[in-house]
Amino acid sequence: MTNDKTSSLRKRVAIALIWFACVGSSQAQVLFQEAPEISPAELERVYTKGLQFLLKNQAEDGSWSDRPYGSEPAAVALAVVSMLAHGDDPNFGPYASSIRRGLDFVLKFRNAQTGYIGKTMYNHGFSTLALAEAYGTVQDARLGPALVGAVKLIVQSQAKNPQGAWRYSPESQDADTTVSGAQMVALFAARNAGIAVPEEAIQKGLKYFAKCQTADGGFGYLTSQGPNATRTAIACLVYALAKEKNNPVFEKGFKYLQKAPPELGYQQYYLYYAAQAFFHASPSAWRDWNRKNFKALAASQGTDGHWEGQFGSSFSTSASLLSLALNYRFLPIYER
């Protein structure tokens, strides 16, 4: 039965890819109009090569050994999300065991009393995202309670913060746009999964981001100074997920993002957010950005499937894959 389920799912994915490449119907054009210049076979080759790297290098406890962040819940969580994003059956497919071990590792860092996961809100935000994307698809009774507790922690932390946002710990009294972005995306993912998220929390988060927008449309780190592409991509994604693309804050931000040079020092971190920001902002803009991103990643991928980056090979590989995962559209957070 297990093999039958896996075989059936893989066949459906293969048929969808063939349909994508060959069918010229109006429905196909609506679904896949953004990426006709990328070969589905080449996309699959690059993506699965990256997944195989993660699979082969995962430790028995579900983490990765590369430094500096391979054993952090945030990096493990993003690796899990990159596997879920490929669309295989998470319970019986080729990555099921790796997904389970990754979720086991993330949940090992959960404080059952407070719902806090890891030792920083970076860990907590990305871990909450992974729980939200796994909830309802992965057969694990722990996911629902853990996700509810994680969302509660995010909301409570924001309520205690004078900025109406987040920083490194749940008790932080200051805030920054990068940590806040991770929490906001996690809240949207949890809402997509059916978990109650107060609208007040969303609106307070948006208000904080608006305060950090600079005169030229970019977004700073702590205040409305020193904008860059990564933080602007984060802000644009947050506003897009909030269905606020007609808001002047988003419109100015996306204009800045289109002109801003990529963050080379934080390349994969930038790619992870920029892919989603462009995808939600404009089909035509994303099509161009996606084509260039795929070409660059295909050329820079290691022979074993990994990508290099400042945060280590496991994070860099997972973030690179997730910047390509919009082509698959299997995750709820990746839907327009």
C-alpha cells in the first residue's frame, strides 16, 4: 500500500510537469504563465539534487553538522520546509523519514509550558513556519498543540513589546525588521493552516514595518535608516501576505526592491525572501526574476547538490531550494 501511494503521487507530479511543458490550453496558461522559460526537467534535476544533498548529510537526530547553524532549529526547520515544498507524500514519500527526523529535532527544543522553540526568536519563527506547513499533511499528533503554543508565544511576545513587533527573545523591548519578518510569515502560515491569529497582531506588525520604511521606499533594520534589498523583500512579502499590495507602503517598497542590488553577503537569505516578494508582487516581474535566479543557482550548485553561503551549506541549500519552490506551488504559503 505504501509503495502504491508513493508511486501514484509521483506519477501525478510527473503528469503535471508534462502538462505544464506541453499543453497549450488557456487553463495551463493561467496556472503556469509565469515560468515558461524554465525547463521542468531542469528544475526537477536541480531541486532533487539539492534535496539529495540534504538527505545524505542529515544526522540521525535530524540536524546537520555544518557550521555555524546546521544544528539550529531554524536551519532544520527550513530544510524540512524545502522537502515539503517539493510535493512528495510527507508520510510515505522519499523524504518522509528525513522530514520526521527534522520535525523531531525542532520539537525537541520546544518548551511545553511556554511554547517557545529554541533560544532565539529566529529559531522560533522559522520553526513555527515549519510546523504550520507540516500541520495537516504530516501524520503527527504533536504538531497541532505545538503550533498553537508557538503562535500564542509570538502573539504574547508582541503584546509585551512597546514597538508592537519582535526581536531576539520573547521578552525583548526593542524590535527589528528581520526577526519581525520571520514571526509575521509564521503567523500567516499558521492562519493558512487554520490556526486562529488575531488580526490586531497582523495590523500592529504592519504598522511597525511602515515605521521602518525610508523615504526612498526601502526598509531599515531598526528604524527608517539604512535600507537594503533583503529587509525590503521581507517587508514586501509581509504586506503581500496581508493582502495589502495596494498600500503605498508596499508599492514604494517594491519599486525600491526592483532597483536594489542583491545582498551578496546574505545571498541565500535574500533569495529566500526576494523570490516570494517578487512572486506575490507581479507575475511578469517574478517571471524575469525567477529565470535569472534559476540560471544563477543552476550554475553555482555544487556537484553534490549543495550551495555555499555565509550561514553554512544546509541553510544555504534549503534557502536556495525554497527560492525555486515557487515553481511547484505545493505549500499554502506559496499561493497567491
